[in-house]
Amino acid sequence: MSKLQGCIKRENGVRSMTEAEAQACEAYAKDYLSYLGIAKTERRAYAEAVRRIEALGFKELSQVDTLKPGDKVYRGYHGKTLMAAVIGTEPVSGGINVIGGHTDAPRIDLKPVPVCEKGGFAYFDTHYYGGIKKFHWLIHPLALYGVVAKPDGTQVEIAIGDKPEDPVFQITDILPHFGAEQAGKKLAEAFDPEDMDLLIGSLPASKDDDDEDIKDKVKLNILRLLEREYGITEEDFLSAELEIVPAGMPRDLGLDRSMIVGYGHDDRVCAYAGLKALMDLPAVPRKTGMVLLCDKEEIGSVGATGMDSTFFENSVAELIARQEPAAGDLAVRRALERSRMLSADVCAASDPHFPNADSPNNMALMNAGGCLIKYTGARGKGGASDARAEFIADLRRIFAADGVTWQAGELGRCEKGGGGTIALYLARYGMDVVDFGVPLLNMHAPWEAASKFDCYMTYRAYRAFLAD
């Protein structure tokens, strides 16, 4: 955060970088693009994270009996939620520096019995996940990712729509000529989620399969294709997790290539930054540095893989048990209370086309660095953890010492904005927690936009925090 005569001055920070910093920023963005193109679902984000940290010598915690300073370990759960840590010189019971984000993103899921036929077309019946504008998902090419789990213990991995030879899918919309009734409705009422079916085929079963008793011949053709190509039966969808996401890879945005457009910046842009920061720690930290990447944030952090579970405290207990075998539950409680966390989640960047959404002088600007949000919530700070001033002051010291460019802001104008992150689920342990992440345009849309500079400075902030 730059200052002029004692006053805060927020400005585009890109030109303030040295040549070496600019090159490092571009290299960081290139690697992030690679990660984001792979991490199209929370399962794929988890697998890619594990692949990267194992390549650097991180070991699965269950394979380690004791821990010493400098050890690198990780613990996963259900292939979705991940804890990775570099053990510090001080005992874990003395507290941890945590970067905590999430790897799920708004999307569209298949229903348990999804295959249906209407008017000579085959569709997947869907249910949307997280806070979306439904019309954003119409018309565009869509891809299908996920897993199908079978009773015999085998799994079928599905990834259709991003290879050049792949087909894509689509949710159709009515043409403008016929859309007068739709146009007259309120935006929230114009698109019925029960009509957001995914178009997957139009060919009926072959004449050899012609049977007067079978009415849905296009559906039959799709089911036989699925069984032939993927070994999936209609019943197998009951034990499947299949997600509809935008087809296409993330790309540079703008003639100057200063931004990145892609699916899932919220919150994989912060998840990647935290993971990269942990991997790039220059030395053994004083306090154990941890990255926590969870699931289900977009629907309230619920469930066994969400932040509102016991995964985090169980992981801390596992670490302490390997350092202080005689320590009891009280040591775990003390460790949690003595810890600090950056809740690594994105915020809304100010869009000049929608100035009425902003809180004057407190909006996040693109190219001004990562954004610290002292409280989120809604209206009277409802649902916020509201970080204490002393913690913010300490972060100012850390960021200044590392030359991090950052800004402070709110999540929209009073009584118009607000939102939630995982911060409150960690703050309940008594630890210091504050939100810090990358400002986005088009947040929660299929294609979100982020500044390369903001991505890089957020990574720098996370690395400095973990190393403190």
C-alpha cells in the first residue's frame, strides 16, 4: 500500500515493478494458467496439488511417524480437501500460520437420474451449485467432468469437452424473435432452473433396436453409447459426481495480456497462490506453515469436506501427535488458539460500468495488488468474523518488509454487498483470521477475469506471511 504525505494512495502498480519482478510475475501467471486449465473441478484441483507437492518431497502424513523442523507433509480427505504443511522450528503446539482457501467453484451438477428425452432430444437433467446467474450458462459450449463410482470399487473418470476432438454440450435458449414473454419477466424469474437441461444428443437408436415398446429412442441411443464408450449404465449415475463446467482453457485477456480470463478463479486463484507460496518458502519457517484447501465453500462450507467439519482440527492433532506424543487435547486447543490465518478468497473488483455497487474509497481495484477485507458478511456485518486491529497492524509490517503491493477494501456498498468465506469457521477457534485475496471481474460467472499483477502480489503476500 503506497502513501503520499501520510495519505493512502491506490494506483496501478504494474509499472512500479522492476524488470526482474515483471518477469517473475509473467512466469507465475503462465504456471497458474497451466494449473487452472487442469483444475476444472475440486477433485482435479486436489489431484494436481498433490502431484505438485509430492514432486517437491512432501510425504503423506500417515506414512510419517515423527516430525522435525523442515519436514514437508500433507493430509487429504476424500480426494477433495487438502492440508499441506512445512514444519517450523517452533513446536506446532505454539501455533501455525495458515493460508486457507477453497477449490470448489459455482457450476452445474447432474441430478441422480439425469438422462431424459424431450421432443426428440436427449438431455441431462441438472441442478445448479453455488451462487450463479442462470442466464450466464445458456448457449455457451460446456464440458463434463467428474467420476462415476461403481459397486465393485472401480471408478470411471470423465473429462469431455476440452480436447480439440471432443464434443461439447449446451443449454439452449429461445431466440429473440420469440422471446418477448421472457424479456418481460424479472431477471430472476426469466430462467427456470428446471429448464436448464444439458443438450447431449439427437439421434435415435438404430433400426435394429426398433421396438414399439421403447418410446425414448434418443435416450436409448445415448445410454447405449455411454455403456459402449465409458462402461456406464443408467444406474451408475446414482453413484456419480458429474459437473458441467465451461469448455475451453484459460487465456490471456487484453491486447496487453495483462489479465487472465478463465473458469474457477473463485477460488482456485487463491488456492494456487497459497500452495505455490508454501512450495516456495526460502527457508524453514519459525512457525509451521500450512495451506488448507477445502471443498463446499460455495454452498456454505458444509459436509465432511467443507471447512465447517473437523478436518482442520483433526489435522492439527495429527501433527502434534507426531511431535509431542504425550500431549493431549489441550495442546491441540492451544495450538488452534495461537494460530493465525489468511482466509484466501477472492473479492469483487470495481467495475466502472457498475459504480453503484461500490463502497466509495473502499472498493478493490484491479492492478492495485491483493485485497485485504477486514470483514465480509452482509448489512450490519452479519456473518463476518471482523479481524482485530492488532492483527492487521502485524500484516502491514509483514507486507512492508517484503515489498508487497496490496490494498484494503469492502465487499460492496453497505446493504448492497456482502458475502461469506471460510474465515468465520477458523475464527471460532480463537485464532486471528482475515480475508486476503485477488480482486475479480465477473465473479461467479463462467468466465472470470483477474489481473496478473494482483495474482502475483497475492502470492507474494502469502509467502511473506508463511515465512514470518
